[in-house]
Amino acid sequence: MPVSVSYPGVYVEELPSAVRTITGVPTSITAFVGRAWRGPVDDPVKISSYSDYERLFGGLWRDSPMSYAVQHFFSNGGSQAIIVRVATRTGGSAATPATFSFTGGKFKAASPGSWGMNLSVTVEDKSKTKDPNDGALFNLKIFDDPDTKDDLVKRGGSGARESFLNVSVDQASPRYVLKILEQQSQLLRVDSGLGTTAPGAATNGADATSGTDGTGVGASEVTDASNDGAAKTGMYALRKTDIFNLLCIPPYTPTTDDNGMASWTAAASFCKERRAFLVVDAPATWKVADGVAHVGDFSAIERSYSAIYFPRLRISDPLQDGNLADFAPSGAVAGIMSRTDADRGVWKAPAGIEASLRGVLGLSVAGLPGTLTDSENGDLNPLGVNCLRSFPNIGHVVWGARTLEGSDVLASQWKYTPVRRLALYIEESLFRGTQWVVFEPNDEPLWAQIRLNVGAFMQSLFRQGAFQGTTPREAYLVKCDKETTTQDDINRGVVNILVGFAPLKPAEFVIIQIQQLAGQIQT
């Protein structure tokens, strides 16, 4: 609106800009869902290093394939991960927290698992509080003792200590112990039995038979549709997060050969909904002939939102004195995707001699050491199975960049992994970057702003080399005008934006033609 003028002079008015910068979203935040030694259950936690995982989830555990997958992810260049710990929830096999009983109150470990059996909980004498005459006040100290080793695998505690002074059993107190522990402690929670007076002074270890790890998890804990309710547990706990780009569901247990088609189907559908990409581990029992015969079994899942990798990796296991063990490749592959995105961009195929598998000492086909030959690779690649290969002087690398819809027979536009992931990146970036359009007047001034801002975003990608073509006209288009948005659309409150792009596709086959010449060359 024009400024109100009342006196002779100069008036300054700030005008709104038509530029609303669209910022690209992250491309390689990787979600892992599986069993862990400790940590919050069914609650997504973002971490930025494997040290974070060790601190929050206890590090490597032989019963947790996810712990190894996360380690492989960060060792291969991963930068950000979201961890969802799952555990058996019901019945006699459910994981339970360690409990600590005192006169007048009972506490429990912050999360289920036998790790809590190593805790030592101390309620100090009331004389050490700020007001010994206040019967509700007490001091609480917790020690995760590395020398106790009462957990199932005798690994001992982390050495962490926590101290909470002058906490109270009075619910009206700002130092109410239940709230203080929920918000500030990573080791302990209130269980039951708190009365109106502080618990009796003592130092207690865990109650006998409490603190169990439960049994191995399965599809019912991770991908079952019943988890997608109000509680949002298992894989669906990721609904509590803002964004993730890649999803890895490592084998449920160390002896799980394949998570099962029902799990992969649910996970791929969830990825489609969240504009993410699923990294599938081929069954551990697959040989080349099995891959050829059974890759078609994946036809029921959202194939363009997923890719499968074969065979397994042979990596030194720190928990077994460095002996070699076979591991699913999803964590390492997701790390390579993250590394490639950072070095080259999401439009670069995460494959080739740059996609080296760090820390990998060999490959395993159906449980036996072995590498794939060119002819075996040639049998699997046209069907959409991405092979992991070993080459002299190069090492172990990812040697495939197709989605599960990458079979030559399907002739899909989503044949290649980088094309699908680039499209997801553009879709999510524009979805978030055009929220300001909602409820704006739906006419040419708005359409012009949309063209300006979306066009600027696409132009920045073009300049980074994300598209085919030597000019913007060849590389992309942005259309929003009276042709895309008719009067009927306007009457219904709809504005239509058409965005097109010419994706780069990997040079999957390099053909060199050699010809003999007669000896005399005309110049």
C-alpha cells in the first residue's frame, strides 16, 4: 500500500521482492531400522557419525546386523543417518528394561535391554540435599559401571555418570523427578511406587531377572502395517521425522537370509509415499542362477523406488578377533551414494571405479567366497540386479546403477538409479519451496513469480551439470500460465505448474571401435 503523505519531503517505502529462493533439500539422509544394543525404541534419532551411534545405541552387537550396516555406512562416506531401534514388544520374549527397587520407589533403565543390568543407582542421604527437612527432596546418582558386566554378553557398561541433585517426588515441584529424568537422563526413568516422601537412601544394582534383550525382531516389529497407527512404531516411526532420502532395512537377525517380499513391498510403498529410495539386499542364498530366476519376484513392489544389490560383502568383524564375516551390502552402498552425492551430485550414478567399497576384503556368493565374472554380470545387469565386482588394481566396487524397474524388457523411464533420485530431489525441493504459493491470488502476477523462482532453481541445477543439453531450453522447462491453469482450475482454486527436465543417463556401455588402416593415410 502507498505510504501516507502529510508533509513536504522525501518518503521511503520498502517493496516486497518477487524472488523467493528455492533451496535444494538433502539427498542422502539414510534411515536405518533394526535391532540395537541400547537406545530409545521406536523413536527416530538423527546422528552424524558412528561415534554418535556408539554413544546412543551401544555400538556393534553381534545380534544386531543394523549396527554393522551403520558402521559400513559411515566408513564408506555417509554423513547423516536416522536410527530407529526396534525390539520385541509383547509376550514372554519381549525386551524389558532393568529395574531398581528402593524403599518408597522404583526406577528403571531408560530403554529395554540387558545393558541396564550394569547400572548402579544411588539415592543419597537426605542430609546432602539443600533442605534436609523437606521430605520430598533427594539426590539421585547413576553410574553405568564398565566393571559390572551383568548384561547378557558380559560387555559391561559405558562408564557414563549422571547426577541429579535436589529432585523431588512432589508433582508440583519444578524439580519433579519423573520430568527431570525424562528430559535430561539417558540412563534412567521412574518406574512406579513413588509416594509423597523420597526413596530411602541406598546404592542398588538391578533387580534379578529384569533387563532382557528379547528375541530377534522380524517383519511384525518393523514393516507390519499395524505399526502405522497412532503409535507409529517400527519403520513407520520415520513419520516423526521431517525428511529422509534413503531407507535401509538390514537383515532382521544374523541368520536372516532375506527379510521377505512382504517387508520389501511395504518398505518400497512407504518410500514412494515419502519420496525416498529403498536399498534392497539380495538374499544371502542367491547364486547367479537364483538372481536370474527370482529377480522377477520383486515385480509386486514399487520397483522404480528401489534398487537391489548382489552379492554379500566379506568384512573383518571386530567382535570376532578380526575374522571375516559376510554382511548385507545396503549400509555400504548407502554410504557410497552419500559420498557420490557430496562429490559429484545426486545425478551421478553411484557406481564405477570411484564407487569403491571401503573396508571390504572380499565378496561372498551364497555364503562362499567368490567374485562375479563379466558373463555372470551380463546375466544379471539386464534384469535390474546391481552387481558388486572385484577388479585388479581397482578393488571392490559397485558395478551397477539400475532400479528394480531397470530390466531391459520393461523399457522404463526410471531405469537408472540417478534419474529416479534426481527426480525425487527436484520433487521434494519444489514441494517445500513453493509452499508460499498457497492462498496467493491466482493470476498472471503469481504465475510470473512461480516461473521466476522455479526457473532459477532449475537453472542452478543446469549450471551444475545435472541435465542434458547445452542450453537451458534443451535442458529443462518451467511452464505456468493460462495454458496450464484454465479458468475452471482458477474457479476450483488450482494452479498448475509444469516442470520438465532432460536427465543425464549413465554411460553404462562403452563401445570402442578399432579398424586397421591400409598404411597410407590421406591428410
